[in-house]
Amino acid sequence: MKKILVIGAAGQIGSELVPYLRKIYGDNNVVATYNYTPLPLELVEGGPSEKIDATQGVALNDIVKKHSIDTIFNLVAVLSAKGEANPQMSWKINMDTTFNCFEVMKEIKGAVFMPSSIGAFGPTTPPDHTPQDTLMRPTTIYGISKVAAELLGDYYYLKYGVDARGLRYPGIISNVTLPGGGTTDYAVEIYYEAIKKKSYTCNLSAGTFLDMMYMPDALRSAVELMEADPAKLVHRNCFNVTSMSFDPEMIAAAIREHMPEFRLEYNIDPIKQAIANSWPNSMDDSAARQEWGWKHEYDLKTMTIDMLEKVSAKLKVSDTR
Ligand code: AKB
């Protein structure tokens, strides 16, 4: 059985990935770590946890040894928009953590899951059906750190035998933990505001198409990639994966199917808009589909039904507290 360390377990993906992994691999085999943001109680009570600053290699090494870890899921990242506010801090956190994960796992030839992003692409990348292997010259510090991390993953695999694998995630939409500091965050906020106010002011313009994915597909894709037969992997770091591509008008129309009075307005954030304009409209993820059988389950319609139901229930619960 794998012994897994999840770094960044309090974040949007980590807070759902930890219980998902614990169900598959056993509660005691998945160690949840956090640094500044405390873990939700459910994660603390559900299995082992540690507070750690993963930018410190010695501290990370100690935790890996203490729990006999053989696999790391590294979810620490300062996202795209937040990164532009403090590029130096973003680079340090994103890169030091990534580098330390690979360094620590090189001794034991362990495995590292590293999420990359649509943010790894840039304005010179072909924007439609963006190929798996293509020009990658991102213009954000986040994107630059993602490309560097992808290359490091291949390097540590080739040079040291670290089983490094990763996905280029699109915007992830979820109803448990809010994202923070991303360019695609609007696609989560819109559901919360629709339920609270029946209207939303979007900071990206109509016609801004971006790839997106619902959290259940994001969790499943990470595990399926890490369980994939290595002999079948032509690529490793990292695979394009997507479930849908839409613009703000399309997500608003999907919400209006259930809430005809929903209103969408715009107040463009120039920094986020410039970032979104530099990213693909839609990725080609056929390499993931061919090499390890990736298949999305949720589309815009089915995700919207589930989001409206789950977020409504969540907001009703918090209203009565
Ligand atoms: C962001 O918007 O920065 C992230 C991402 C697409 O990587 N959600």
C-alpha cells in the first residue's frame, strides 16, 4: 500500500483530495500537511497530519522519513493572479517546494504528483485545441514556475528515477473550499453569488474562453494518472486534461436553466483579463486519453446541476449557524 504525503492539504484541491485518497489507500496511509492555513477538522480527525513549511528541505525530509512516505502529492501553489502581486514570494514558494519534493524523493526513487496548469501556456501558444507538445512561453510568474516544475519532473525522472507525473489542470470548480488568487476563480464564485444574490459581476469579459473541470474529475484524474501503467506513458510532465471550455456567457446561460432571473454583469479586472487572454481557449487532451485512459464525466450542464444543489445546501447550513 502506498504511503502518501499531501502538501498543501488545506487548499481547494487538497481539502478534497485527502479524504478521496484516504478512502482508496486507507486513513493512516495518507498524511495531510498544512502551513499557514489550518486543516479542516475532518482532515485532522480522519488520519495523520503535520504542520510543515515545505520550502524547508530538511523539515520535509524529516516528515517523509517519520511516516515512511513513498508518494508525494504537492499541491502548494501561489496561483496566477495572486502571484503577479508578489512574483518573488510566488517563485520562492512554488519552486522551493517543488524542488524539495523531487530532492527528497530521489533517494528512495519515490513518486511525485505535480499539478501543472493551463497557466503553463502563453500568448504564443496555439490557443485552440492546444496540443500536448507545443510552444510554452508563459508571461506570468505562476506559468513560468509551472513550466520549470514540468521540466524538473522530467529531469528527476530521467536522471534519478523519481516517478514524477503531472497534469496541466484547467480551472477547477468545486463546492467545498474556495480557490484563492486564481484567474479562473470567477467560475466558482458565480455559483455562490447566483444562490446568494441571483446576480454576479464577472471580472473576465464575455467571449473569454477557458478550459475548466469539476472537482470529482480532477481528483479521479490525479489518482488514475498515478496508478497508470508506466510502460504506457509516453509523456509524464505534464498531461493536458480538460472537461469543458466555456466563457462567462455560457456558464450564466447554464445557471439560467435553473434560475431564469439570474443576471450577469461585468467589471473587468485588467490583470486577470490579460492573464486569461494569454491562456488557451481549449486544450487537446488526447495524449491523456490515449496513454492512460483519461475520460471526463462532468460537462457544464451536469456540473451546474450539482454545484447549484451542493452550494445551496451549504449556504442554507451556514445561514442557520
Ligand atoms: C488559476 O487561475 O491561477 C488556476 C489555474 C488555472 O491554474 N486556477
